[in-house]
Amino acid sequence: MSWLPSHDPVLGDPASCNALELMVVPRVRDLGGFSVRRALPQVQRQMVGPFIFFDQMGPAQFLAGQGIDVRPHPHIGLATVTYLFDGRIMHRDSEGNVREIMPGALNLMTAGSGIAHSERTPPDARAAGGEILAGIQSWVALPQALEETDPGFQHFSAANLPVVADAGVSARVIAGTAFGRTSPVQTLSEWFYVEVKLDAGASAPLDPDYEERAIYVVEGRVRISGETFDGPCLLVFRPGDRITVTAVARARLMLLGGTALEGPRHIWWNFVSSRRDRIEAAKADWEAGRFPLVPGETEFIPLPER
């Protein structure tokens, strides 16, 4: 989706959990009948592994004739990761990819040197109304050597992503390796992403296999090292510690992280780069209409005022 700066999320008290480096309570932003909770980026933490943007979308329910309409907009230097819990989104991009995103599927669009895309409620869902839309939109920054890679696109349905289920625990491995299973998704750096659903009293590990790790509590209440945390919140952990998370009440979590990138990134609107001059060039390209067009789309989001 298109990004605009907002107030920084609220930082929480990490309390006595020694493995916990930072807790973030995301601020809510109302987009007109559709709320977004942003956990990354924020002042104390720009990235977890390569994850540089993390928004919880909804839940929102639209009346007949209504829906989301994110007009064509550009990206560079990142990959968008769209994962839905409920509802549907129609993705169209300037590479000619058209795909309806369903719950449990992974939609991974690599912007690289430049891509434009739109995200809208599918026509049949818009006409009928009543669908609930909820999910996570995140961005993964690309390694410096691959920031200008060719644009790419991957889509895997829920049925094609590994699921591990046992004793009140259900985990879908969206990217990377977790719970002994590896996702088929190809990534340009080492990162992982997992949806975990826990019944009350059930536990799941966050193994120390990746350098940087976090748990986003989407909903519910969990206990870690004797401390209790209510969703929504982002819990960032120190490297190397073995973590166990237990649901006090039924909970949905996103496990995320990976290898840290070479350094911080500049972020402006929908552009991410290790070079400020590259972002300035992208601004000029979008304003001048030099980005490729999204087939079948005539609208676009103009460049924000500088």
C-alpha cells in the first residue's frame, strides 16, 4: 500500500523479561472507515531483520458498493509482503501481474529498480458488501547489492504454504524456515515470517535461528518469561535467547525477522534506499511519469508535496 508518515508508535515497558529488547504498541491511524496500526518503522527501531514497515490492516467491514481503492503508486528498493486473515484484495502491477489475494496466501512483489501497483476490493466483493478485511502489510528492504534488481512477483496460495498443527498450535510458514518446515518462497535475503494461532494454554517456541526476531501479537494475550502482553503489540527480542510464548487467551501472532541488513535505509513515501540521491531520482521519475504504467488503470496517486 501507499505509505505516509504518522505519529510514532507508543513504546512499552519491557518489564522484567530479560530477553525482550523493545515493546512497541502501534498507533492507530484512521484512513476513513479503515484503520491501520503501524509498528515499524519508529524512532527506536527502524527494522527487524529486513522488515522495515509493518502495518496491521483492519478489521474493517464495508457496505455494498464500498471497499478499498489504493490507486497506482510506485515503489523502489523493497519487496511488499501482503498477508490476509480475512477478505480479499485485487493486486495489479506494472509488470502485468493480476492476482486476487485470499486469506492465508502470500503476495510478494519485489520492486527493485521500480514498479507501480494498485490494490482494490475485487468487483464481486464490492458489489455484495459485508466482507471483513483484515491482515498485515509489510515491506522488506532489499540488500544494497540488490536494491536495483529487476522487479519480480511471487504468489503462493494458502494450500501451498507449509502448515504445522499440534496440541492447540497452528503455524503457517509464510517465508523462511520455522517449526522444521521451509516455505517455497524465494527471498533475496535471509528472513522468516510465520502466522501462529494458539489456543488458551498452548505454547510455541521462537527459536534463536535468526539474528533478529520479533513477535507481533495481532490479538489475544500471551505470556513470555512470566510477563503478560496484550495485542496488538510488537515484541523485539535480543539475539540468541530461546523464547517460549504461551497463550493466556486464544491468540494470533506473527513471528518475523531475519539477518540484519548492512545499515539503515532512507524512507520517503513509498521509496526505500540506502542512498538519498536514489530516492530523489525516484521522486522525479514518478512526478514526470517515467515509471511503468499499471495495465487497465487510469488513476494514480500523485507525489506528495515535498
